[in-house]
Amino acid sequence: MTGTPRELTAFHAGDLAFAHLRPPEAGAGEGEGGGPAPSFHAELPEPGGRRLFLQFRTGGTLHTRRSPRTSRPDPPGCRARPRRAGPVPGRVREDGRMTASPRPRLIATDLDGTLLCSGGTVTARTAAALAAAEAAGVQVVFVTGRPPRWMQHLGPHIGGHGVAICSNGGAVVDVRRGELVETYPIDPVGTLTVVDRLRAELPGTAFAFEFPGGFAREPEYNVVMWESDKEHPVGTAADLLAAGQVDGLFKILGKHPDLSPDDFLDRARAAVGPLAEVTRSSPIPLVEISAPGVTKASSLARWCAQQGIDAAEVVAFGDMPNDLEMLAWAGRSYAVANAHPLVLAAVGQHTVSNEQDGVAAVIETLL
């Protein structure tokens, strides 16, 4: 590894504790040319025996490191792997076989790239695993970057509660009834500030908006096939907000014509700062922006608290940067084999790819 770290992200596995750090303003002697490296500082809650993950970029390369564990023990169910030789604590099933670990109370899974195949479908094996989990009393919650209106065809697989967390935590949806249960809107003034900052720092960025009534976009924002044949408002961000056409918006989408997806994400986060949560889940240069503090993890944690379920009783699955907070919060987490390198580095337990029913493969060992 060469070069000076330019930005650092720190988080605890198992906590809702994240910090995006940047060095002090560049000054004399700082930088790649041999001067002193910038210092970073963040105050995170006591990790309680869990690893602290550090992500930083040098010379255009993203690195992920884990700190050693502290001497304090892990909360029940939160360790990524045994600390010493010996069997992982498990549970004996009715057929006499030992499972890999204790049965969770809730399974939280991302959809695209994780649970679903490349065609956006649920295989027979995965459908059977989801049904078996529900039959065993384990709740299954879909936690996705998808907007609520893209969830209808997944209704048969959603479980008895019928609830999905959509738009990276911006909306909680009763899929069967087609109703929004709860939303976490972005302040209109804050929205304009975010748009203005991104447009100034990353010219060419075009925007679209998710809100309770649907979808709206700027003229330069090219729509995907799911939106192309549907009526929706079109106008500049300022005009759409002024006209009240996107009231209650809970997600901003920003698309760039030229940058790589990871570069766009890094530069967008730097431009926006603490004004909003910026992440991505698409293979194209598309960033997804939520209100400050609103992530998959925050909305999942709130849902679990309402059900009396602790983080240690949750198993989560994901594949992209927008899953990282959720995967860090849950007691046990798995990255599918096709996951983004950042996710594979940050998550201690892996399963086979989505095309090989990676989520189902793990669920079958849990029941």
C-alpha cells in the first residue's frame, strides 16, 4: 500500500455506529509528495468486543482493515467466527442434525444481487426456503433499495407480516395492501442544497426523486425500462420542488454520464457531507440519497424494536455498499459471493452467489 490516506470510514460490526472521516484541509507539507500524513479522529461508541472496520483510499485504491478484538466478550450471536478451535454453538433439529448456529428470529435480506437472480426472479429453492423460515416462526423482511412500486410481484414471498423496507430505509411498505406504512422524508430545503452541491462539484449530474405519489425526474435523467412507459412529472429539481410535485420525497437519485460508479459515490459523499446519506447499489454511476441518518439499518432496527427483536437475533444478507450498515448492525451477516469487494472485505461470513441460491443455502442450515 502506497500513498497517503485521503478519506477514512470507520464502523463497528454489530453497531449502528458509522463515521465518515476526512483529513484536515490540505496545507503545506501534506499530501502524496512525502509530507506528513493527515490525522483522523472519530468518537464511536465502545465496540464491546467487536471489530472496528476501517476503510480508506490511497492512490485510487480502496483498502479495508479490521482492528483486533477487544478483551470484552461479544454480545450473544454477534461473533463472526469462533475465537478458538472448537464447534460453533448450534442447535439440534428434530431430525437429529446439528445446525450451523442458533435459529434467528428474523431474516433480513436485500433483493437485487442477493436474493433474486439476475432476471429479478425468485427460484423455487429460494421460495421454499423463505416459506420454511416463516413456517418455523422466523420473520423474513426484504430490505431493498427498490422503490415501493417495484415490490408488487414479490408479494407472495414476503411472509405473514407483508412488510418490506424500501428505498434504502426511506419507506416501509405493506406489500400486500400496497400501502406506505411509514416514510422518512428529506427536507425540501436540504434537497435543493444537496442537488446544488452535487451539480457544482460534479457537473453533468441529473436527478430524479422518489416520493409517496411515485417518481419524478429532470429532463436529462434517462429513465430505465420500468419507468419509460409511465406518466411522471418532468422538470428541474427547483421547479418540481416549488410546484409541490415531489412532496414527502424520501429518496434522491443522481446519475452521472461519465464517472465510474465507485468514483461517483466517493466524490458525491465528499460533496454532500453530513447533509444526507449517500450510497449506491447499481452497476452504473447512480447514487442514492436519503435523509440524514436514514439507512437500511436504521429502519430495520426500528422495525425490529417494534417487534421486540434484538440485533443479535437477526441474520442479514447483502451484496452492495447500501447494505453495509445493515450487515454491520445485524448479529450475523452474510455477503453473497458476487458482492462488491468492499462488502466481501467487511463481512466475515460469505455464502455462494445469488445465482446459486446463496441466501437459501444459509437459511436451510438455520432451520
